[in-house]
Amino acid sequence: MHDVLHCLFNTEIPFEISQYFTDIREVHDSPESGLYWDGKVLAFHWYDEHHQSERREVFEFNQILTDLARKLGPPPKELLGKALGKEAKQLVWDLTAGTGRDGLNFYLWGHDVHMFERNIVIAALLIDALRRAPELKERLQITYGEASKTSQSETPDAIYYDPMFKEDVKKSRPRKEMALFKILTSGDDDQEEVLDWALNSGAKRIILKRPVKAQSTEPKATAIFKGKTVRFDLFQR
């Protein structure tokens, strides 16, 4: 049911969202878990495991940016910034956008960002968040689908890849994300194939995010930037 878009009666869904859904149903309220358009904002609704309380998730890019601006340091002081390098402006592809938080890190550092997301619900939430923050569109783009399977005329300077193991859904995500991703995803089972594609994409830098104790990958990373819980493996081409 997650590929169904529900909407209130007599509300018009923006085309940038509706174009991805062939099953659109009009409802009075939110009687089941799923994606809902209320005329102003897109939200994912779901119930807790006991079906006693309904939860709601909306992506708000400006809220994330405000939070990041308060917490995020300059690139040389951040592990991810160190992995990205010192070039003033790069085109960065984020292959697994999620809530968009990591991609917005790159945006705040002045880079052009292209986010890809292959889960239709998460992608729709991202697209709606960007629709409500049009001032970001000059340097931020979102595509529903996989970078390796979509037609793109650009070649990125850097690729950022944050794959999700099944256990990541439960253990490695922030608490707010954890509930949403547990409902919508079961982990990425094609990580080796995606990484191999990224390494052969023409990008100069490929950054792989992993739990700090995860096994090393092949080929060997050019450099590794370790934090307390995660690390960033850098591959330079």
C-alpha cells in the first residue's frame, strides 16, 4: 500500500508529486498507514505496533538546514567535509538521499547537490520538501530512482553513498528516522553493485559511509575518516 497516494476530497496534488503515482485515492481522513496529501503538505502516516496511536512524518528542508547551521562546523572540522576535500564548489551526487540531511550538509558547504532516492514514498516526501523550499532549487535537485539507471547528462565531482544494511534500520539510524525507515525499507541488498558502479562512474571522489566497525571493502579505500560510531571511506579516482 505504500505506493498509493491518498488525498483529501477536492484537493489538487502538485504534478511533481502525482506523476509518480498511478493509484491515487480520495479519502476524508487517514484510516490506514500510507502517504497523504492534505492540500498543503505531503505526509506519511502510520500506526504504532499496537495500533493505538498514529504517527506522522513530514520532511522540512528549512528546519533541517536551521538545525545543521547551528550544529555543523566548517568542512575541515567535519569528517564528511574532510572526505569531500577542499575544492570550493563541487557537484555532489547523494545516491541514497533518505531524509536529505546528509545532502543538505553539502548544500550548506556551498556545493551543488543532486539527491537520488529509489523508495517512492521517501522520494515523494523529499520532492514535496523541495517544492516548499523553492529557493534551494538553484543548487539542489532531487530524482526519484537510482542514479545508475537514470539518464543524466552530468558527471559528478563526488559521489556520496550511504547504504543501509537490514540491521542499520534498527540500530544505526537516529531515533526519528528509525521508525519511518523500519516501516518503509528492509535494507539495501545490492551494495556491492552500486559501489562498483560509483567507482566506475567517472567521479573523482567516492565517499562510502559505514558503521565504524564494518568490514573493509574491496578495493581498498584511499583514506578512512573515523568517528565514534560511523566512518567515511574515501576512494579517489
